[in-house]
Amino acid sequence: MRVSPLGNLLLVFCIAMALASVLFMSLSWAVVVVALSSIFAYARLQFTSELRGTKLDVERSVLEKMIFAQEPVTVKVEIVNKTATNIYGTLEDILPDGSEVASGMNKFAATLRPRTVESFTYTLRFGKRGPHKVGGLKIERTDSLGLFIEEQTFGQPTLVNAHTKKQSFDTARRIAGKEHLEYSGPSRTPAAVIREQEFSGIRDYIPGDRARDIFWKALPKTNRLMTKTYVKETSLRTMVFLDCTRSMRRVEGGASKMDHAVDLSMQIANVLISSYHPTGVAIYDETSVLEVTPPGLGRRKFEDIVRVLRHAPPSLESEEVPSEEGAPIPSPMRSATLGNSPDSSGFFSAVANIRGKGKDLGVDSAIKRLITHSKGQEQLFIILSDLGSSRNAVLAAAKLCQQSGNRLLVIHTHDDWYRRSAETLDATQVERMYENLSNYMKVEASLKGTGASYLRVGPADTASRIVRNIRRGLA
């Protein structure tokens, strides 16, 4: 509790009157000092009693069902004053870091009357994707005489999980109608697409071929009958794994690998669903799978995928992100990534020890479980990763897919492409970038040696371009 400016003025006046009563031996002035002091003490005791007996119910609700970064969100706050006295003060809804008020007011002076309900609304804009905590309602209260000020906080914080930008969400809807992914070839799963046959080529006509398949346009040119050939399209169960390890979440002044990968996962998954491939999404970190929705189809599947991706952790500052111990990273990159944090090295040492004891950790263990329960059905696994903290797990997953006859596609968010480079690079930076690229090319060779597909992307790569590359790889 602190004294208000009016209270300070009253104290100064009391002190001056007390000195004057002593100097001039005035009894009336002494009586005034005692009276003012009594009022001051009574106001403090009364205000303390009011603070202790205050009972407020605060209910906060977000009116939008889907919350996007950089888009306004309407917040409604209802306050029920259960005390028997008026509450004077300034009400302020505490905003999370990185957010701003788009319209309305989250702070204003008000009087809460006893046993009444007050409400106010305002729109809030979150600056980035991820969870945001809207704090409680802070009230800067004053007593009835305005002599004292005290701050109180009521209500529980509200956790709001903002998805990626609305533009990325609309892009996922749009490209699902333009792009497609069809898997042609032998499969144990019957076709589950609208078109049962896809054109493959032409060959010489053989008696017994269907007349409707004859390619009549080739007859004048070749002077012989040619017939069209088709292959049967089949559905392919696909699981998209999004790397949420700390190296993936690093931002070093450029674009966010994490945010870009979330957008790509959502858009690629929607293209697969629109092509009638049962698709699921999982997000994982260094030790476990955080959220997962199994492969499936239907109207609600895309909503389930969006729900999982909304739980992807936010990006981190560069100094917080270590890389996996034992990964083939050159010394300049290792020093820039690991830093000098003893906690980081201890964490990854513990992870390495657990892995050495045969514990199931990481994306490779999740893929192993899916292969075990697939009953021999061929599957496609897509991993979006920077191949930093989870590099060894991705290589282990590639070997598992090779041994079990499944397909693996690694979409590598190349770290250097997401950094904001200076206009001029010194020799050390160029050397570091060259060594990083050389090491990643070795990883690419290791992946392709196991039969896995590999695609290196940067912040400028769109989902449409990546889908076309995937389609060529699956043809």
C-alpha cells in the first residue's frame, strides 16, 4: 500500500501544523493536527479492511474459435463484485508480451458497485505464433477519501494458443484444390481415390485390348495401332513428423524455421488429405512425441492436424538452443550453436545416456512403433527437420524404413538459409557456411544411401513447389 499524492499533501500539512503548534504554543492547531492524523489513520484501517474483504469473480473469454498471429482477437471480461461496498480504481487486463491492443481499451477508470456485474471488451493482436498467457485483472484501487493506493490482481490467467498467420492457413486450403499427390504402383491397400486409373504411356496394340484405349491420334503418324496404358492409383498412409527440438526453434535474426515448418506441415498434409491419402501429423522433441493425430481421412481430419500443430512450441532466441552431442557439426557451427551453457551440455549428455541404455526416444522410436503396428502395409513418413538436435534419430529412422520396405522423405530446413546474412561476409563466415553445407551433403548422401528421399528447403520455398518435388519423387 502506498500513499496517494493527496495523502502526501495531507501528511505534509499535518507536519507543518504540528511544528507551528509547538513554536507558537497554539492549542487549536494541535487539535487540528490530531483530527487530521485520526482521519488519516482511520482511512488506512478502513481501506485495509476493504482490501481483505474484497471478493471479485473475473471471467475472461476469447470470442474467436480460431486464433491467428497478427489477426485481431476479441476478448470479453466480466467482473462480479460480491462485496458490499463500492470499489474505486483503474482496471487493467494484463497483456502478454509481444501483443498489442488493436481496438478498445484494456485499461480504464471505473467504479464497481456492490453485487453488480460489469463487463468490457477489447481486441487483442498477438505478434507471433505460440501460446500466450493473458494475465489476471489488475485493479489499482483507492480508498473513498483518495488518500491511499493499492494494486490487486483477480482472476486466473487465460492461456491463448495462437496459430500461424491466417494467410498460411488460407494457402493450405487453396493449394489442396490445385495440387495433388498420387502414388502409383503395387500396394496392399485398395485404391481410395476418385480416379482409379492414371495414364502411364502408350504401346503397340495387342488383340484383346479394349477399343476405347486405342490411341487413334497416333495412327496417321505411325500407321499402326497404339493403345494407352494405365497404372492403378492407390492410397498411401502418410505420417508427417515435425521436429520441435531446440535447434529447430532457434531464430538468429532471420526467418523462423519453426514457423515455416509448421506452415509447410499443415499445407502438405492438407494436399495429401485432398488426394485421399490417410494422413496424420506428429510433433516431437529430443525425447518424445509431444502431440499426435493418427493417419485418417474425413472432414475433421484437417482440423485435427491444425489442432496438433497449434501445440508446436514457439521459437527461441539463438543463445538458448544447443545441438545434439556427437552430431557431425564443424567447430565454428558447434561453438555458435552450443554456446557455453553447462545446463545444455548436461541435458544432451543425459539424453545420450538414456539412448545408450536402449530407451525409446525421438522420432525413430515413433516410426518403429508405427511400422510394428502397420501389419506389413507400406507407409510414407515425411520428416521436417533442420537435422540439428534430431539428426541421429532421423538417420536411424531412415535405416528402419530401408529394412522394413517403407518410404521416407526428409525435408531439411537448411539452417544457413534462415539466417539473415550481412551484406558482406568475412572469411570465417564463408568457411563456416561451406563446412556446414559439406556436412549436410554427407548427411544427404547417408539418407539417400538408405533409399530415403531428401529435399533441402529455405524460407523462400513454398508448399506448392515442395509438393511438386514430392510428386516427382513418388512417381
